[in-house]
Amino acid sequence: MIIPVRCFTCGSLIGNKWEIYLEEVKKINEDVELSEEDKINKTIDLFENKLKLKRYCCRMILTCTVDMTEIII
């Protein structure tokens, strides 16, 4: 699957947030000092504050998308 440009449900632009999302999630997951609960809270803060995604549908699209171009090639 190619990274979607717009949310399938509401039509909001989410394609420009993909790279930021990947970088920030990688930083959160690599931090060994954080507990699992803290990682979840930081991810929620990432969606609300940095990416400005308020709707659940947009969050779902970003979290569930798998970049198949890396796997195929």
C-alpha cells in the first residue's frame, strides 16, 4: 500500500505528516527510560500537538499504514 495522501473517511490531508510520524515514533520507541505507558502517552501527545490530528480516523490511517514499497523492493 502506498502512503495515503488523504484520510479515507474525512478527507483531511495526512500525507505530509508521514515522515514526521515515523521519525517521532522511532525516537519514542528507542528511549529505554520510558515505560510502556509513557510511550503510549507520548504517542498520543505526538498526534495531538505536533501532527495536529484530532480525529480518530486520521490517527488510524497513520498507525495502520504499512509502506509496502520497502517490502516489495
